[in-house]
Amino acid sequence: MTVYWYLTRGTGVVALLLLTAGLVLGVMGPTAFRTRRLPRFVVSGLHRNVTLLALAFVVVHVVTTILDTYTPIGLRDAFIPFVASYRPIWLGLGAVAFDLLLALIATSLLRNRLGFRAWRAVHWLAYVSWPVALFHSLGTGSDARSAWMVFLAFACTISVAAAVLWRIGTAARAALPLRLGFGAATIVLALGALAWFRAGPDRAGWASRAGTPTALLASAPTASSTAAAATATLPAAPFTAPLNGRFAESGPDGNGLVSVAVTGLTSGGIDGELQLDLWGQPLAGGGVSMSASSVRFGPTSAPSEYVGRIVSLTGQRITASLRDASGHSLTLELDLQIDAGSGTVGGDLRAVA
């Protein structure tokens, strides 16, 4: 895993917490927190600054997601919902939340020109970004099933539901049946979100059902592959071995991306298995401008012992950086001869510790 992956996880969680705090402050309003020592303008300023800080963390979250080439997520996917090849629905919800936050900031800056009613309409609509962001976090987040993440999501949901119920209960101008209806709807939606999580992200196999590309699922280490890796070994690096295998190219898909897959076995006394997948834009003169990649390598009994990505691609010369479950690194240098007509691959694999 790269530093971008850790930054994406961390900034996503912090952004969700800040969005929750901003929503609670906005829903309950300055009067709920105002005291003699805490005037209304201070609470309003806190609400504004918390929202701006949340947007800053969301921006970093988006940038690190794009820079981390482990998944095929591009700049367009950050702004246009539901067009990504990676978990399109749940990644699309993140794009919706981002767009709503941008609309909130833009209209706030133009508030004097838009008028109070137009600004207020967009302002309340932007609150939709919170539940959308919550479902995005649980639908595609790496930590969705972790106990600490479940606790944070539950705490955020309870905080928002309590704020909404408080606001409904103190809305003196609203009729009692209307307030009861909104209150019941809030409780039902919260329970519905819990039921969805238990039936979806909290159950095994969610990564596949959420729309993770098959190549990424194949490259992810599993419990069985990790156990097998404990007994299987490769020669100590550095070593060089001949590589022979198959080559396949497909696409372009709806995003204009082609996918290239190379599978091969090493020989010469080294029984290793290589699986290499990359995605990118096709070049006019042939080849691919890589935007994402996935590489796994190990003995044939544990082919996912090392997992990583391509760090250099020059013609048919490839360098990949991998790690095993214990954090040990391995660099692979590949000189390939690809015969696209027959779909075969030959060449040499060099492993460097």
C-alpha cells in the first residue's frame, strides 16, 4: 500500500467527522448553542469554518484517490457521478457529495448577488451531502467493516438524528402532525441505513457486489493465499528467471480505457507465477498511457505472496514495486516480448530485494 492509500483513508474519515459537526451546527442553529459568553456570530463563524475545513479535507481525499494508481479512478470520476469503472455507484455518491459541497461554497461566496432565498435553498440542499458521504464511506471505504469505523459511523448517525429531532421538536410554527411525521421519518431512515449496512458492506463478498474490477479482486491477498505463503518460498533476491505466459487486451470501455493483462510462469528452477494488469488510454501509435495497475507475484502455490503496482513503464520494459503480508518489499524488472497476434509473452523477470 502507498502513502496515498493511507492519506485517502485518513482524510476521508476526518472529512466525514467534520461534515457531521457542520451539519449538527447548521441544523440546530446558532440559537441552540448561544450563551452570554458565546454570541451568535461566534457559532455562525464556527459553522462556516468547520464546513470550509471539511471541504479542504475532501479536496485532499479526492486528490490522493486520483494519485493512487492502484485503482483506475481519474479526475473526471471525482466530479461526474456514476461513470467510474471502479465501484461506480458508491464512488459516484462521493462525487455527488463533493459537487454539493462545491455548490455550497460557490453560492456562499455569491450570496449577495443570488439573494437570500436562492442561497438558502442551495444551502439546505447541500446538507444532503452528509448522508451521501456516509453511504459513500461505508460503500467503498477500506475500513467499512472495522469496529472503529462502524462506531464512528454510528456516532455520526446518532448525532445527526438527534439534531434533526431536536430541531423538529422546537419548530413551534409547524403543526404537531407534521413534526411527528418528520420525526418518524428520521428514525425510519436511520434504521433503514443500519439494515442496509448489515445486509451490504458488513457481509463478506461486498467488494465484488460493490463493483470492484475482477482484476483487482484477483490481486488482493486473501486469508488462504496468506496461509499458503507461510509455507511456500521463492529464492532469496536478487534472482533472474525466464518468463513465459499469455497476453490479453480488451476495451476501450465506457470511460475510454483499455485493460491489459499479462499472466506468466517463471522457469529455470524458479516456480513463480506473475499476474499483471494495467488500465489506461490507448495511444495513437500503439501502446497504453497507464493510469492504474495491479501486480501480484509469488510461488505457484501462493501466487499473491507479493502484491503491488507498476512504477515504471517504458515500451515493454516494466518495473513493479511489491510487498508481502509482512511488509517486505520486492522490486520486479520485466523485459517482455509480446506477440499480440498469438497472445503470448516471453522474456526475463529479475527480482531485486
